[in-house]
Amino acid sequence: MTVLAATVLFLNAVFNVFAWPRFFQRVSKDARARDAAGKTTAFYKVHAVLLGVALLLALVSLVAGVLVLL
């Protein structure tokens, strides 16, 4: 059971590290990301926070997976 739990945690970490930065690249290029003056909008900022949380969860999942195996 511990190997299964570690595997799920590692898969979560890998998914977050690969999927979210690619998604954020698309968000950055979206017309809603900047206003007419070129300043970032709430759309951009919310997605930046989501990216940060996803990467933090990836790190936590990686550490937890290692700890489960130990």
C-alpha cells in the first residue's frame, strides 16, 4: 500500500510540474492577460497564483512520496 501511495504522490508531482507551466504559457499569451495599457489583469494574476500553488503541491507531493517510502 505504501508503494501505491508513493506512486500516486510522484505522479501528482510530475503532472503538476509538466502540465501547469505549459498551461500558464497559454494564459500569458491570452488577450485577457493584459489590458490596453499592457498591465497584467486579474485573469493573469489568478492563474499565476494557481501556478504557484500547483508547483508548491508538486514539491510537497514529492517530499511526501519520499517520506512514505522511507
